[in-house]
Amino acid sequence: MSTKQKLVVLISYGLDDERASVAWSIANGGIKSGLDVSIFLVSAGVDWVRKGAADNVHLNPKDPTMKEMIDAVVHNKCRIMVCPPCAEVRGYSVDNLIDGIELIGSGALHQLILEGAEVISI
């Protein structure tokens, strides 16, 4: 039995930075390539999963909208983790975030690395 290779995309850029569009695009490309993709959001990156925040954001006209890219990750049941202190400093609780988001510390990221995950940080 073969297990999927793991990819973690660590996203630190928020709603006003095109590099975040690249990160979500890489995550979606990983899904299409058959990778087991997880997202770890830190700093301003946590804003992407605040309810409604990405609904009208389209940073790169060559990419799908941010909502479409995030929805694709959620639809594919990828793990999306949010740094608790990063959320707290912005006043976010789990109730402010889209369904299925985990408020979990970096130990979860470390565990994925121990399991062989490759990490891309953007």
C-alpha cells in the first residue's frame, strides 16, 4: 500500500499580497498532482480563512479568485491549520473562521515534517 507524499504550504501573506495567491495556487496544484496537501496559516495569512474575508479578493487575474482556490482546498478535505496566537492577536476565535479550520500550534506542522512532508513557505 502506497501512501501519498505530503506537502505543507505555510502561508504568511494576507489579503493584499499577491504572494498569497501563488501559495494557494501551489496548494491546488499539489492536490491536482495527487499530493496529500495541508495548509498552515501564520501572521497575516490567517485572514484568508476568516468568514467572508476572501469572497471578493482576486489578487492575480491569471489565477482563479481567492475564494475559488480556498474552496477547492476545503472541498478536497485538505487540512487547514491556523496558528492560535496569530488568530488571537487579530481577535479571531474558531467561530470567526470557515468550517473545518483547526486552531493548532506548530507541533502539528512538526509532526507532518516527521512524517516526511515537504514544506513550502510563502
